[in-house]
Amino acid sequence: MRLERYRFAGRTAVVTGAASGIGEHLGYQLAARGSGLVLVDVDDVRLKVVADRIRATHPELSVESIVADLASRESVTDLASQIRTGHPALGMLVNNAGIALGGRFDQVTVDEFETVMNVNFRAPMLLTHALLPSLYATPGSHLVNVSSLFGLIAPAGQSAYSASKFALRGLSQVLYAELGGHGVGVTTVHPGGVRTRIADNARVGSGVPKELVEGHRKLVAKLLTFPPEKAARQILDAAARRKARVLIAVSAKVPDLLARALPVGHAAVMRKVVR
């Protein structure tokens, strides 16, 4: 089923991870396109700043902010129930929230690994499943799942993050095949080095030597240069056109080409580049 362009004005969009980075700018730009908002984040202070800024700029729009810990299944279930009660019809759901965890697989605990999976994969899965009736209720609605460059390639030291983002990519591709017949578009997003707070907030496996942590964090931060406002614009433009997939920044596009050209050998090439 071929869907018409997504219409932003007069509809409500849910955005998780809305207090900073890509999510923050998605909020600004969705509002500028005429969408009411439900903004979700665990950081209540930053979330209030973003929501208040949008309300001041767009007083005609409904802007709701909800503080929720997406690592908690109970919290996600309560969040979904609250959104469905207040918004039985939704135009867009953007599963953007995510956390990172550095360290080799043998340097992270099972609990640390599961926390990343819970935020990055279980929460989007639960929210999408619970809010599908609200998306079905709006003809021509749209789902955006933000995966990652590490949902395309799987570098050493990123076992939990890559596992979660590959899982989200797989779910998104299945939903793209399934939901089009119900009038719901699906876009999977793979950002490269976008300038967000993910490096500042990244968790480190409890088994990683402490003397390596700060140097690695600074290195990662230097690689995050792509403007989040530009990433948000590309995501919304892709959703408007009903694109199935969008890669953000050259740092995602080049590794994607490499991985497709060398399905096995790209890992060795990437290791050399990183070194």
C-alpha cells in the first residue's frame, strides 16, 4: 500500500528522549510543523526547559511533558496507558530515547547489559505495541524508530548497544512490512556521529579499568560532530516522504556501504580505521 506524504499539522506526536539532542530538536521542529506534542524523558529538569520553550514559541499547540524511566517495564506500561488515555488517536510515535554502555562483553554485567536492552529495545517495543491502536485510529500515521550506526555495524566494546540497536532495526523492518496495509508508515533511523549528550551519559561496564574510561569518553565525544537540529530535520523529512530508512551523516553512510560490500571483512577494516 502506497501512503501519501505524512501530514504534521493538527496531529499529535510522541517523542521519547526529548530533553536533549535529537529528541529535543525533533520537538522544536515538530511544533514548527504544527504538531501537538507529548514529550518524554527521564531528566525532569531538562525536559521542563524544552517543553516550556516550545509552549512559549507555539502557545496554540498542546505540549505535554511526562517524566518516565524507560528502563522500568512498569514505568513504560504506565506511560503507555497515560498516553492512550489522553490521546486515543496519534499521528506519530518517535522512539528516540537511548543509552550507551562501553566495555567488552566480559567487562559488563548481565544487569548492565539488560538495562541497555530495556531502554533501547524493550521500551520502544512495548510503547509501539501499546500505542498501535492510537496510530491505527489516525489514517496515515507514522512510526519512527531511532536505531544507530551500531545497528548497521557491530564494533568491539559495544555488545549491549549494538545488540539493542540491531534488535530495534529488525523489529522496525518487520513493522514496515506489516503496518503499511494498516495505513501506518515506518521509518528506521541510523544516526552516525550526531552531537548529543550520549557520550556524557554513557555507562561504562563495571569491569572496564578506570584509567581507560575518561580517555575513551573524550575520544567518543570528539567524533560526535553532526548538528542534532540537522539530524532532526532529515528524520522528519524522511518520515514525511515515508522513507523506510534514513542514514544520518557520512559517519553512518560510509560504514553502511562498507558493511554491504564486505559483510564479513568490514569489521577488520573498521578496526584499522579506529586505531
